[in-house]
Amino acid sequence: MRLLLRWIISAIALIIAVWLVPGIRIEDTNAWVAVFVVAAILGFVNAFIRPVLQFLSCGFIILTLGLFLLVINAATLALSSWIAVNWLNVGFYIDGFWPALLGSIVVSIVSTVLSMFLPDDEDMIRRYAR
């Protein structure tokens, strides 16, 4: 259930990024399917590829006091778009580095704000332990 809610939150964050950031667009006959597919791809990229990128660039992350994480976030968003377009024929396009950077910031902020409304694991344990 929690995974489904996080997937929906990611999809909402992507919709807001498409709406706010010029250079991120959906050119698909069914935009909702495109957003949910990209949200799933983004989840997999963040789970498997992002930790490897963070490990390989830990020197840059320390040197820039964590600001290089923004570049990694932009790269994972751009990679998700590339996978969606080239492997799955989903029309979710990002037109370069700066839209990817701004889009990753928007997605991060929106996801964080919306995740505040999710119950904690402790709340779920208390609720179902009764």
C-alpha cells in the first residue's frame, strides 16, 4: 500500500514538473499512462542506479558540500526520460540539462511535501496492532 502511495506521489510530482518547467513535456496519446510509467521508471532508477552514482561521485559530493546531489538527481530524471522514450516508446521528453535540473528540484520538493502526509511506519504498526 505504501509503495502504491509513493508511486502516486511521484506521478503527481512529475505532473507538476511538466506543468512548471519549460523543457519538460509529454507528447503521448495517453499522458496519464506516460506519467505513471515514468514514475515507475524513476523509482527503479532511484533504487538501483542512484546509489551507484552517489558512491562513484562521493568525492564531488563532499567537495561541493552536497550540491552535486542536484546533478545526480537531474541525471536520474533525464535517464528515466531516456529509458521511457527509447525503450518503452513513452512520450516523456526532457530537453536538456537545465530542464532536468529544475525538474528534479520540483519533483524533490513536491514529493517531500506530499510525503509528509503519509503515515509513518510506527503509525501503521499502531493502527494494525490493535
